[in-house]
Amino acid sequence: MMKKLACLMALALLLAAVGFAPAAMAQETALYLDSTKFQLTGDTEYKVRITANAAVKNDLAFSIEYDGETYDGVMPAGEKETFVTIFVKAVEGTSKTKLALLRGSGYRVSTSRGKADVTVIGELKLVAGQGGMTVAPAGDSIRVTFTMENNKMLTSPLALELRDVDGNVLDTKSFSKDYEQASFKFTIPKNWKGTNYVALWLGDKQVSEDYIVEIRKEIPAVCSVSTDRKAVAVSVNCDDGNMENTGKWLELLDQHNAKATFFVTGRFADKNREILKEIVDKGHEIGNLSWNYNSMIAMKFDEVLSEVEPTNQVIFEATGGYVPRLFRAPQDKWGFGLNTMLDSLDLTLVQWTCSSGDTEKGATAEEVYKNVTGENAAPGSIYLFSNASSAFDTMDEILGYYVQNGYEIVTISELLPDGGFTIDKDGVVFADE
């Protein structure tokens, strides 16, 4: 028993000698910097985050030193983190300096995270991507998207504002990354008319190109023509379909003294330049079907351009100068404003009155024939066919039906009125008086 007591007394003396006496057994508060490396922007304020290893019992005063200046802070009772605001001086180019927690009463400074290296960048180079275009009526809620990137990782968020030309703030977004695609949402003011511009601003500096917001009512696609002339238009979509059928189409049209409009994709045109030349030489019409035949339901103006302009260029080159004036939306899908965008490119959006259904799975010749004849045959109608038709053998019979019933078979442009025209909400074209 005496031996055990002697051992306990010796252990107590040893603990006291190394600073672990019972009164000192409680954990000492340690303070840490949030990081050991910082990148900051010159001529700005920055909030330095200070953390403790445990919540403090009472308010704890401490100090930090940055760039030769001392800043005082307080860790509130019951908390284990707080912030101290420092001022980062303006620099030319980049500058290196130090940030450190200073020793004080009631806490110790972490040996691993008590000091930090700081790189100060003279100017934040924020690029907020390219502008774009949205077409919508006043009062609509729209989103505009910018790709934002800068020359460094941000250590504190930036408040970016979407403003109109009068400086009105339409939306704000916090940006704290080195790269992000961000959408800004706002309701178009009812008093906006025609062409309007919005842009991103950081403080007093515009950091994006102008984004165009065009205020217009949607223009419907052409689907049929109101006419006294007993004529119909045959249109043929050409994507990656059967080239042999395209040649057969030209032969059939010759046999029936008919003209047609061939809507071609850019990829089809690029692979089949000779057939495009033959189409034009025979007096037929070529329309633009986009480059890739992708849905345009959510495309922005620059994306529409990337589908339309290269296709027009290939058609122009392959035919020795033919310029398409008609456009057809792939998959019969497009978003609000496409027609207005096309109008700025001198193109008219044309869909169809009746589809032959000749590419539908399991479509029979009888079904295809019925879809575009009989009660579906009417002056001013535009019919949709495909060079990938699974029922091509009935095309001769269909063209014969139109001729036998007194219809002229013409291109879409020939069917449209000379001079100006109006398109109603159902896509019917009426000649202007």
C-alpha cells in the first residue's frame, strides 16, 4: 500500500514539473489562420477568418499583423470563429507580404497555421464571356447567361450586377470562382421597345460585352399560303438520307414538269456538293436545314449562327453562288425568337402544311399517299417529304395525283406572294394589299 502511494506522489511531482499540474490540465485555447497562403486583390478590404480549437468561454481579444500593420480582433464568448477586416494596399503587378497571428494573453498561436504568405495582385482581370441575344416580348421573364473567368482563385466573393444602359440593376450574383457559367434572371420592363442592351458590372467597371435583348412579338413560321392559284409546294428534307433517292427525286420531278424545294443540312451539303449543283441547275430551290439537324428549342443567337451560316456558305460554294432564302427548323422544334433571329439573316422560317410521314417507322405506301392527297390536298399547301423515305415508290403516284387534279407543283418561294406578306398565328401567309 505504501509503495502504491509513493508511486502516485512521484507521478504528481513529475506532472507538476512539466507543466501539467491539475490546475493546468484544462485545454489551452489555440488560434489558427484559415490558410497558410492567400491571393488577394490590391486596393480592397478582405476579411481574414480566425478559428479556435474550441469555443471560448469569454470574449477573447487577439491581434494579427499584416503588411506591417496591426489589426485587433475579438473572438466572442461561445464562438470558435471570427473575422478581422484588413486593408490590402494597391500594387503594381504583384507583391509578396506576410500575415501572422500575434501572441497574446489567454491563447496560444498555432505553430502550423499561425503565419501565412500573401500574394497581392494589382488588378483583378475578370472576363464575363461574350454577349448574346434574346428575343422576347416586354413583360416576359428571361435568363441571360455569361461565362465568367478571372486570373486567380477568389478568396472573397464579388458582387456582380446585371445592368441596363441607364444603370438600373436587373439582377445580382455572387461570384467566387475562377470559372463559372452563371445565369441572371429578370423581367423585361414593360416600357422596353426594339433593341436594348444589358451587361455585367463589377463596381464602376463593365466586365462583359453587351447582351442584346430584342423586344418583338414572335413571328410564326410559314406553313401554308392563302392563294387563288391552284398550286402546291413539295419540299424534301435532306440530312444523311439515301443519296440514291435524291437522284430519283430529281428524275421524278423532271417527268412531272415539277419544281421542288430541297432543305439540306450543312453536313449533307458538304458531302454531296455535286448533287446541290444539279438541284440548282434544274431550277429547283435549296433551303437551309441547319448544319447538324439539332433541336433549336433552347439555342441562343450565337448558336443559331453557328448552325446557319456555315450551311449557307457550303451551299454557296457548291452551287457557284446560290444564296438560300428559306430555313426549316430541324425536328420541327424551335424556341421563341428564332424567326426574328432568322429575319436578321434575311431568312424566312418555313415548316409545312402536311407531313407525308414517309420516315415514320412502319409507314406504308398507302398511308404516305393518303397523308398528302384527297382531303389534304389544297391550293397553297406545303408538303413535307424526305430523301430518306421508306416508301419512296409511292412518290411517282403522289406527284401524278397533283398533276391529274390540275395542281402546279412549284417551289415554296414561287408559292409565296410577290412583294410583302403577313403571316397569321396559324402560319398562313396572306399577301399585303
